[in-house]
Amino acid sequence: MSQQPVLPSQIRQALHLRHSFWASGVLVCGVLSGCSTPSLTSHLPPSRTRHVAAQVPTASRAPRTDESTGTFPSQVVPASAGISNDVAHSHPPSGVVTVAAEGEGPSVGRASIGGGGRGELTRGSFARRLQLPPDLPGAESPPAVLPPADDPQARARAVENLFPPLGPLPVLSPAMPPTGVRYSLPELEARTLAIAPAVDQAANAVIAADGIAWQAGRPFNPQVGYEADTVRTLGTAGYQGVYVEQVFQTAGKRQLAQQVACYDITTAEFGLRKSRLDQINAVRKAWYQVLVARENVRITRALAEFSDSIFQLPLDQLRQEQIAPYEPLPIRALAVQARAAYEAAQARDRAAWQVLATAVGDPDLPPGDLEGTATQPLAPLQFQQLSQMLIASHTDLQTALNRNQQSQVEVERQYRKRIPDLRVYTALQEDYTSPPVQRTTWNLQVGVPVPIFDFNRGNIQKARAEQARASREFERVRNELQADLADAWQRYETARIQVEAYRSQILPDQARAYLGIVRRHDEEGSVTYTDVVVAQQNLVAALNIYVASLTEQWNAWGDLLRIVQVEDPSQFALEPVGLTPAPTGGNVPPAPSADQR
């Protein structure tokens, strides 16, 4: 058997590029018929062009099974077929063969396939060597083959079976019925503050701390009892009477204990404020997520409708026998993907609403419209201004300062505990030891514990260590908050700039590019339908990046509100708020010096 003729290296490269392009799933449509472009045979040397049969009547035929090999059918393209010069150079149709003169079998030349080896590609060998692995989902699907064109009814039924109608786009799920309710963000913020369990718990923590502080300032209760002394002395009842015992705290220890407890009140108040702000910011962040989710629903529905319209064109071309049956399949896959993205966007919308309802504290909150839109522009923010506001008013930093002052008072209190408290005892008794004479007597005892074994050194050591730790707490918390703020600010500014760039420049440019390619294809025919689909995909990819940037922008905005702890977002334009002074219950004595200790 004579050796099959070999195509030039340019055609081998074009076939290889065409195969790679189709394998990546990017090329989604064939060349429209009727384009006036150079033919594939323009790349053949003069000695080979004579093998191309000039009598092939059509520009492209529907693939059919090769009877000799039983492989996936090849597409026959004559020398006069309208194939653009760009397509012929970069991605000639998969399975293209040249129809040789009588006595010379068809061939596609040689190509490098698998493992760097080189083998001769004859009719059917290309498809045999590139079979899909059976473990890949969808590999069991039969090839796209249509009946001959001389049976229009059977062909129409086959087209309907191969490309079943996509049907109308799904509407919103019954889980999100329109209720006609409209919510505002201040309304939901007020609602969550009224019913949030965390806020109620923080408020009760303030009440508890206030009670502890009041109790810390109370003196010890006296001890009162009955006392009998020297009973049966000389057969008498001895001394019978009552006694009172009282311990008096010295050196102002009771006042210092109350001051320490008053700092706990301030800490609880900071906790209440933080709880309120956290609750409000949780509602805000969920609110923004719902706005973005609904914007995503709107965009994905438009993209699904757009992809449906793109898909109808190759179907019409297939019915008119202008393209091969396999060529609409990638475009149909893109349309199905767009529909799946639309349904996924609806699911995210429903989930975002449930998150918002839970953040409000009412999981049964009926769905409704929200005031505002996710497309409203946000202003740039200065990191230094945000940092100053954070340092000036953040509850964690105020709590750290408050704990530091409290620890100093606690150290002083532990030192003063070394000063003994005064114990006073007195008794009033009736003397029965000298009958018949009875007289009333009284006793008095005054004493203090002698610090021989216990100098309170353990508690002093603990208090000093706690004070040293508390003195560095402000710096530690500030560094952590600054790091969180820098991360949120960077994400916010990056996403904001990207959203603005896509909204004002990139998306309009992509839309104009798509419309320009469509118009040129329709009016001049100088670009292929593949170019139209690629332009559509570029536009879709840009829209996906825009939605992702929009989501990140609002997430970062919510994080900034949470970290800086502003009750009103407009406070970003205000001057920093001053620190709230901590109540002390009296003048806080300075920390004892080394000599005093």
C-alpha cells in the first residue's frame, strides 16, 4: 500500500491548534456559511492542490459515520468552502480531510500525538486515538449525528432530541414570594436592639456589676449573741448576758474595694455598647449581602436571557444545514451554565435573607424589598482617619485602659490589706455569783490580728503581675485592631476601585466591543461567529468579576463599620470621638512607690 501523502508543517500546526482550541472548550461555534474568505487549500503547495475535488457541491456537510472505520465522522470541506484565513491558520475544523483525486485516499497528514511520538493520521485514526476516558462524566454520550438532509422530518426530530428546548427561565422560588413589605435599615437596627438576646444579656451584666459595686462598699455586719460565764460558781448561775462583736476595716480598704468594683461597672457598660454595635453591624452586613445577592439575581437573569438568544442562532444554522451537529453543543452548555448561575443566585438570595432575618433576631421575618441598592457608589476612606477613630473610641481599647486603672487600685488595695482591721467586743451581763446581791456588769475587748505568718505577699504578687499585664493590654489590642483595620481597608479600597473601574470603563468597553463585532459580522461578514461568541464570553467574564468585586466591596465595608465601631456610617466624615472617662467611685490613689512596698 502506498504511503499516505503528508500535509505541510503549516497545516499540521493548524490542526494541532484547532484540536487544542476545541479541547479547552473555548471554541463554541463553527464558521458561518457564506463568508467570503480564502480557502484551506491556499496553504497547500501547488503540487497538492490538484488533489482537491472541485466538484464537492456544499460548503460543509453534516458529519456521518465512516463505513470503513466505524469512527466519528469527519467534515468534508472543498477547496471553494468559505473558511476564513484566520480560522484556517489558527483552528481549522476538527476532522477536516482533503478529498483526493481518484486512486489517492483521503489524508490529514502527520501530527504529533501523545508522548511526543509521531504517527500517520488516516481517516478515523484521529478519533480513535483521542477517545474520552470512560471515567469522565458524559463520556458515555453518543456522537452528535443527524439523519441525511433528504429526510427533513426525521432530521427535525433528531435536532429536537439532540437539542431539547431549554424552556422559560425559572421565576423566583415560592420560598421568596412578593409580600409588598418594604424595610429600611434604621427600622431593622432598632428592631434588633429591642429583641436581641445578646444585648439583653449585656444590659443585665451592667446591673449585676452595679450590684457588686454597691455591695463592696458595705461595712461588715456586727455579731450579736448570748453569753454565759462562770456558770455554777459557788453553785450560782454565774454571769448571764448578751454580747456584740464588730470588725472595723482600716486604711480605707472598703473604699478601695468599692472603687475596684466600680471599674467593673464601666467594663460592663463598654461590653453593652460593644454588644449593641456588634448587633447593629451584623444586621448591616447581612443587609448589604441581600442587596448584592439581589443585584446578582438581576445580572444573572439578564445573562441567562442573553445566552439563550446566542444559542438560538447556531440552532437555526443547524436546521439550514450550514454547520455540523456538534457545533451548537458548546454554546448550549454555556446557556445551561448561565441558567444554573441564575438559579444559584436565587438560592444565595434566599440564604442571604435568612441570614438577615436571623441577625435581626426574627427568623420568621417576612421577605420584602429593601431600601437602597448595591450599586450606589462608596467614597474612598483615609486609613489614618479610620485609625484615629478606632483608637479614640473602640470599646476594646477603652476596656483595656479601664482594666489598667483598675489593676493599679487593686495593687494598692492588696498592700493595704497588710494593715490589720480592728476587732471590738463588748458584753452586758447580770452577776449572779454573790447572792443575794445582783449587779450588772459589762466587758470590753479591742484587738487586732498580728501579721506574723501572713503578710498577704501572694495576693500582692498576683496583683502586681496583673497590673503589669494590664499595662500592656492597650498596646496589644491596638495592634490587633490596627491589623484588622488595615486588612479590611485594603480589601475595601481594592474592591471599590475595581468596582468603579468595571462600572465606568471595563464593562462599557466590553459591551461596545461585543456590539461592534456583532455589527461587523452582520454587515461585512469579515469576522466569524466564533469571534462573536468569544466577545460574548469576555463580556460575561467581566460581569462575573464585577459581581465578585461588588460583593467584596460591601463585605469589607461592613467589616470597617464593625472594626471602627460607628453607630452611623456617616461618622466616617466626622472628627474622632473622645474617650469616655471611667467612673471610679472616688479619687483613685496613685500606685504605691517601691519604697512604700
